[in-house]
Amino acid sequence: MKPFTKLDAKAAPLPLANIDTDQIIPKQFLKTVEREGLSRGLFYDFRFDEQGREKPDFVLNQPAYKDAGVLIAGDNFGCGSSREHAPWALLDFGVSCVISTSFADIFYNNCFQNGLLPVVLKAAEVDALMAEARGGNHMVTVDLEAQTVTSPSGEVYRFEIDAARKHKMLNGLDAIGETLQRATDIDVYESRRALDQPWLERA
């Protein structure tokens, strides 16, 4: 997993509440376990019409936001069914951080397991960022170490994050990576078990 330290990126405003995981990545794109290529299905029904043509009024189809790395969303982002494909699709599209007033629990947890930073800010702060993102300057800075979001105009908003999750994100550790940090201890344990309980090795 790629470490998340500090991100300078365009912010795209998506002022919709209760965006569920099926809207983030519709079910027809869940036939793969590969993480690459899912960007084509991200917000598919928002981005494309029935003929597969881009809808020009959707924010991520607009030239000013096509390379956005931060998404500023409405309340309760990522609700609905559990699917890791949702953060995978966002990351594959180039979005590394989503800012909202709240996230659905399962989606929130999945973000940390896959290197996508979910940032919770107060409603007034999200509204202010949303308003600025609609203006001419879309660049924001998300600093995980400092736990701050800096708006295009220089306003600084602080966010809270669990210390253990912050450590994993800064060091690019998913569940496997965290386990492999104890690889030496695991090897020692397995060697001792082979000597003390050799019959288990024959199982």
C-alpha cells in the first residue's frame, strides 16, 4: 500500500448526501478482483448517459476537475452495501482523499485498509471548502502528519484521526504489511514449534 503523507491536489465538489457504494461503483463492475481498471466504473451513472457518452454537467467530467485528487462530498458518504471496490475505484481514478462531514462505517474502515484517506470536518468547514472548490482555484493541501486541510485561500482546518490508523497510512501499512513487520517473530515461533511439536509439521 502506498504511504499517504501530504497531498497537494485539485479538489472536486460533489455536494450530494448519502452517496452509496453502488453509486460509487455499480454492481456490473464487481466481476473482477483486480484493482486496476475500476476507474471506468467510478460514478458511472453520474458520469455517462445511456449511450455511454459523458455527461458534461457532472463535476468529474469537467476539464477543471478531471485530475482531481480530493473529493469534497456530502454527508454520509459511502453508505449502502460493503464493497472494497468503492475505494479501489476512487484510487484508480486518482482520488486519494475524500472529505465529508461523515462516512458510513464499513466504507470508512475499507478506506484505511486500501490507502484512501477519509477526512471528517465540520459542516461549516466542508461547506466552505465546497464553495472554494467551485471557484477558480481548486488546489488544496491535505497534511496527514499535521492533520490539517488547507483550502485554496489558505484557511486551515484540523481533523481528528485514530493514532493507529494514522501510523498505518503514513507508513503504507495494510493488514498484511502490518503483520509482516513481525516477520522475524513469526519465523522464530515457527522454528520453535517445529522443534517442540514436530508432528504438526507432518499434518
